Amino acid sequence: MIKLKVTTLGGVREFGKNMYIAEVDEQIFVLDAGLKYAETDMLGVDFVIPDITYLIENADRVAGIFLTHGHADSIGALPYIISELQVPVFASELTIELAKINVKNYEGSRKFNDFHVVNEETEIDFGSTVVSFFTTTHTIPESLGIVLSTAGGNIVYTGDFRFDPAVTEGYRTNMRRLAEIGNNGVLALLSASPNALSMNQSASEHEIYDKIYDYIDDCEGRVIVACNAGNLGRIQQVIDATIKCGRRLAFTGEDMDQIIETATRLKKLHIVDQKSIIKPKDIKEFADDELVILETGRMGEPLKVLGDMAHHRHPHVQIKDGDLILAVTSPSVAYETTIARIENDIYKAGGVMKMLSSDLKISGHANARDLQFMIDILRPKNLIPIQGEYRELRAHAELAMDMGILPEHIFIAKRGESVEFEGEDMLPAATVPADNVMIDGSGVGDIGSIVLRDRKVLSEDGIFIAVVTINKNEHKIVSKTRVHTRGFVYVKASRDLMREASELVNTTVEKYLAGKEFDWAEIKGTIRDVLGKFLYEQTRRRPVVLPVVMEARAPQSLNNRRHGKK
């Protein structure tokens, strides 16, 4: 009997970091390789990728990585994964080109070139599994869903999707293909859930274009547009509206030149007047009412960069009086606090901020009715809701139950959880490692919960350092304790506290040195415990306490060592 197992490495009970694996006998098929942006409590962390420990341990079984579309939540982790796993990557032409940009920007994956272009006509035979594809509607062209056809049944992964019959070519769902997949039978459906709680119909692309045009046309100053780099549909609308209003457009996001060049070359973006596009360095040559600036930020996340503009830290743009900042991207829930702070900074700098999502219902994801429509077309035996917080996965499950799917055929997974299939039944299987792997600068996975905890403490209560020099052999203090602090108390107003802390450390060290045993870790731990307790009693704060104990040696001892004497 064929063995079928599905495991979620990311993208469940969270937004982003989509990565799922399907095991068919001895082969492993990886579905997407995405990242998610760091939440507000992940201080200093740039973004988070899935844990691929299980894949590394079973590297010889991995048949390939299959990508649904070119957004960071689908391709963002790819450079870090293929630096560890040399396996082929399959995706549509545009997705492959965008993935290559990411791959070339990371040292560990720069030489990788095992890419394979597919479309909805493609079928790849892996022996026990045939992989095929179907087009879906999303905010980027050439989005694909994936079908794994096996002797035990078909597994379908939708990727991000919604239904909109009025979209242009390149964004359109092939309904005939979906119906064909449903007629062939679907054992398990992995269906995206980010918009499962909404019954509202998203605005049409024509309505969105009209609103963007009105904002640009009505503004008497500069318009600074914040847009996700992968949302090529929205970027096209900004380009078209800018040209129609007779303005010039400057792209200021990181890697944006490469993305625009790639999308234009593949005819996924159309710029009817190339003269309307200017370089960021030429912004100052035009009057404010002649300009639109499109900011896409780093890794496609533009909203944080608006803060740099407000604080005059951006290399090309500083927000000033008369600027309209128009966010045409929908921020994740994790960014709500950040957005509120950035909006406040924008107003302080003289600008005005508008969110397109405040005027229109915009989403690239299926609402509740779309999800039920997908279930109705495919008629799956089992459903695994994916891509979303728990409340969204739960809402998706309830929508499926309303359509007659029994609870035992619905699995709301946690990261790392697996299910196996026996006939049409889903059974829980063993879990695999699926922790968050945090990326901080060039560091990959070297930031863990302990480091984040220390960063949080440092950000809230600061650090307190005590430095003392001892002579271990003579059991005495050579140089009395000196204390330093940052982010804990204002030193000039706390001289008594600092003096008492210093004396307490001296007393503690002297008492320890009076004993017969000596251990470097133990003496530092003793200082940390005593000093931490004292500081909490005095201030009700818990700073990071860092004891530094140095050893002084007699000159004669050092001289003897130089001459080889003992």
C-alpha cells in the first residue's frame, strides 16, 4: 500500500512562512518556501523562516521544491533552504525570475541554478507521483496551485488565491482545469485561509485603480506610494495612474530595479511612456506636483521604510509638508502597532497618510464564499486549512463543515504536525521539528528564545555591569568594584545606589574568596544573584546583570613564565 503523509513546517497558526511537505512512499515534495516578517516582540530580528531540520535529515528523499507564486511568503526562505539542500526548484517563469533575485542576494545560494519553469500544461512524472499545476488569481501574475497525483489519491495545494472573473490575462483562474481536478477526485485539499473570516466581496481591480488615480490626481504635492514589491497588479495600477496624471514616477525600493526590469521583460508589467520613469537621484529636479514615488522597502515590506522617510534617514526621500503617503498594501496584524507609530511620525514630519484599505475592501485572498466555492468545485475527502492564524483556520473548518465535510476529515494543524492517510481517512502521525528560525543580519538561526529574552530585558530594564579585579592566589581584591549601567537608571541621580551596589559586590567577593573553593562561573553567578536581588529591592526593575571578574598576577610570576620557570 502506498504511504501518504502531509506535514506543516510553517504557515499554520501564523501569517506567512508557508512551507508544507507531502511524502509519497520514499519521496518528499516541498510546497513553497516562504518567510514571515518579525513580530514586534522579536527585537532586532529581520524575518523568520521555517525549520528544515527534517528535510536536511532526509535530504536524499527530497524530490524538489515547488513554488506557487513570487511573494516573500512563498519564496522568501528559498535562498537559505537551497544553501542546505541542493534540490531542483519548480515554478512559473515569473516566479523563477523573482526567486533568482533573492537567491543571488544571499552568499550561500549565489551559485545555485537548478531552476525549472512550469505552467498549467506541465506534468512531471516522479514515478509514484505526477505533479501538475493550475492557474490561480492573486495579486501577482502566474500564480499556480499544485496537484500531486498518487495511487492513493490526489493532494491539492491551492497556494494564495481568490476568485475574480474580471481580472486581466495572466491573473485569471482556469475554472475548467479546477473542475477537471475535482472530477478526478481529491483526497486532501490544503487550502489558504487568511481571509476566511470575511464575507465581504473585495473591490474589483477597476475600482481600486479609480481610487488610486483619484488620490494622485487630487494631491497638490508629492504622492509617496507604499506597495509590496510582489504586488505587480497594484504596481501596474500606480504606473498607469501616474502616467495618466502626467506625473513622473520614481522607484525607491530595494531590488526594485531588478523586479521592474524582470517583470517588464516578461511582459508582466507595461510602461507605455518610459520617459515618465525617473531615477531616485533625479527626484529633486522636479516640482512636488509632478512626482509620484513608489517605495517597496526591503524584502517587499515597504511600511517600515516610511518611518525612515519621516525621520530623514532614507537615502532619497524625506517626508515634508504637503506630502501624501498612500499605502496600497494591506499590513499584517503583527504590524498594527508599528503602523500606528509610523503614521504618527509621518504627521509630525508634515505629511498625511491614507490607507487604501480604509476606503475599499482589498485582499488578494479568498473570502469565506470563495473558500466554499473552491471546496464545492474540488469536493475533497479531507481538508487541511493552512496559511493563517488559528481563528482563520477554525473559520475555514467551520465553512467546510457547513458544506457537509465531517469534523474527522478536517485537520487544523500546528507547526510540525503530520497526518497520514489510510484510504480516505486522516490519522495523526509523528511530529517533526518546526521551530522558528530567525534571521538577524547575516546570522541564520543563531537567535533563539534566550537571546530574544535578553534583548527584551535590555530594551525594558537595561544592563548593569560590575567590574572587579582579584588575585586568586592571595584571595584578595586588587582593584575595587566599578559599576556601569546603560538604560537602567540615570547615573547622576543615582550615585548612592551605584555606590551601595559597588560596596555590595566588594563584600560578596571578599566573602567568596575567604572560602577554600574557587570557581570562575560560581563567583560570577554569586555576584549576579546578590546584585540582581539588591537592584530589584531598590528599584523594582530587573536589568541584565553582567559581572566581570578579572585576575591580576604578580609581575614576578609573569617574568618566571616568560623564562619557562615554574
